[in-house]
Amino acid sequence: TGAGIGAGSRRFLFDDFSGGTSGTALDGRTPVIGNTWTTLQGSLRLASSESNQGARSTAASFNLGMSTQGLQNYYIEAEVFGYADNGVPNEQAGILFRGNSSASYYTARLHRDAGGWQILTGISSNGNFAELSSNAVTYTTGTSARIAVSAVSSNVEIWFNNSTVFSFSRDFNTTGQGIGIFIFNGNRGYVADLFAEPR
């Protein structure tokens, strides 16, 4: 399964986004464990959201934050909170992985459309973004959920709340070392408690 919680001693990246002032830019922040966050695109900020601390954005379109760690094969997991209100359509919150730049990365994220909640996975290649797949999931708006990704060589597996939603093999960006946050049309959705371990 996607259970990675509890193996804290192996973590090479961890951030609970605490200890900062709400509204402070994520760019330049040092995680609890790991290398500094860089905002690749858009605007990501610390926010005390609902009862939790996380990273979110109020900017429309793509908002990307990445920490480059020097490892190519890893497991990454994050707590996500999704919303689809306040008049903001197509709001998404999730993980960026195997990133090289703002134009080259994979995503796994929670998304709400007219049909309900979904997990989406997609890639950006040379700045051209494309969805790879979607899978409907059961989720209650505004509650805590976990998205996890295992990326080893060309093999990728993605979990939502410990259930596999995608498993595929793809040679694109297998050497990408960037791990981080993906927010689209951010309003209330956010990412919290993110960590990564080697695989």
C-alpha cells in the first residue's frame, strides 16, 4: 500500500508548513528536513487554513513549488484539503514530482468538477501540459485526505487514502529530482504535511 507514515528516520524531505507567518511566501522557506522551497510559477504562501497549517495560493492558473533533493527514486506523500466553493471552478491541490523546471514535471492532485471529486495525474513536457488519466474518488469537501506517489525508475504508482488509483510505466523525466506542491485556481484548497523517502 501507500503507507509511508512512521518511517520518519528515512525522510529526506519533510515540511508541516508551521512556524511561519500566514501570508509569507513559500519561496526561500527551509523545510523541517530538506532543501529550500522554490516557487517555479504563480504564488504559493503559508496559510493557517481552517484548523491546519499549509501551503496555498489565491492566484488563478498554475502555482508550482519545488524542492530539489538529489534523488531520482522516492515515495512522496502529502495531506491535501479540497474545496469547490466561493465561485472558483476547477480547483486542484496536490503533489508535483519528478520535476526539472516549471516546464517539466508530473502531478497527482485532487480535483472537483461537475461530476464530483477525482484524482488526476498529468505531465508538463516542454511547457505543454497534458492529462494522463483521471479516477473518481469518494471525498468530503474540506476534509483531510492523503495523496501518495511512488516513482521508481520508469514505474509510477499513485494512491488516494491508501488505495491505488493509478499504476503505470513511463520513461519521461525518470531523472527528475524535484518534489513539491501543485495548486491550480487556488482559493481554499491547500497542501499540508508533505514528506518524501528514498525508494
